[in-house]
Amino acid sequence: MATTPRSQAQLARDPNFLKRLESLLISEAEVKAAETPNSNPDIATKRRQLAQAILTNPAGMAQSLAPAICNATNLAGSTTTWNFEAGAAETAATDAEIRSQIDTLWNILAGV
């Protein structure tokens, strides 16, 4: 089955995927929280604020950010299917691909 906006929307709401995304967001947030501030303190502050929001509310932030992440290049370009036996949406995107997408979107998600 081809990846479609509908399949990506289902993936963004899938409880199993959200748990996976939660873990990957935490991993990336830990990296971003430890960054040395760059020459623009406003950007650095917003990037750290997003990291802090994820670290203090990973489940809520995963749910909030999932639609943007699921519809971005790395996930939209990977096959998303419905596993009827498990009753779950599944993506062929690897953890590394998802984490790369989170990194790529970080400034946008942080509002900079």
C-alpha cells in the first residue's frame, strides 16, 4: 500500500508509533538541551525551550508533534501500512531516519 496523507495521519495517532516517537524525541531533546548556545541567543533559547518541553512532557509533545513529523520527507517517503493483526499503523522508516527528521525540523518546531 502506498503512503498517503491518510496513512500518515493514522500513523501520527497510532499509540505504538507515539511511544516510539516519544523515545526518539527524548533522545534528540537531550542532545539539543546540551548544545552550546550559538551567536543568536534567541534561537538558542527557543531550541532549549523545545527540548525542555519534550523532556518534561514527552507523551504530550509526541502527540502534538507527530502530525508534522509524520508528514515530513523521511516518513512520508517511507512506506506506511496497516497491520491488521496488530491493529496498528506501521512505518518502514528506521529510528535513524525518524531521528534525522526530528533534527531537520527542530528549528521549525521550536518556532525559529
